[in-house]
Amino acid sequence: MNKLLIALILFSPLAFSAGDYPSKMEGLYYIWGDPIDKNEKPGVEGFSIFLTGEAAERLFKKIDKQATYNECWEDGTLTKYEGNVECSLSPDNKYSCAFSINLKDQKVYRAETC
């Protein structure tokens, strides 16, 4: 088991990539599931991540798709999608990204909807 962990770390893409990894992140998170006050054994179903700042800007620029007008905001915001990861650039040059991870089925979902 320990040999597998060491091999994963050594051959991880992060070990060979240029730049400052890991980097600091700005944003918010939301954990969803059974509320504690209504269940003696609350469970976590998943969580949503809302990135802002440099991390969101870097992710927005790394998505190799054309940004399109986001009709949900109606203010000129441009959005890129990579699967269910959504990154946007607002008219005042602020970046944001959002996605959710469902821990039950281990899938990535969109975090923001209209």
C-alpha cells in the first residue's frame, strides 16, 4: 500500500508541471446532505465549490473552449464549460468558477443554475 502511494506521488502530473502548485484559493464552499438538527447521524451527500480570484482566472483561461454569453446573468458575463465545471468572466473583469461533487455517485455536477 505504501509503495503504491509513493508511486502515485512521484508520477503525479503535479510533480512535473511548471508553476506554483498547490496554489492558494479564494472562494466559498457549501456542504450538502442531511441536516444535523434533523438527523442523529447526518450524512454528507456532496459539496459545491465556488472559486474566485486567481484560481478562477487560471481555470477559466485553461478551459480550451470558446466563452459564450451567459443568459442567466443578463449583464454581458461570458462563460466557459468543461463538462460540468462552469467558469465565468464578468463585465468588470472578475472571474468565478463553480462545480459540485456528489459523494454518493462520485460524479461532478454543475453548481450554479439560472
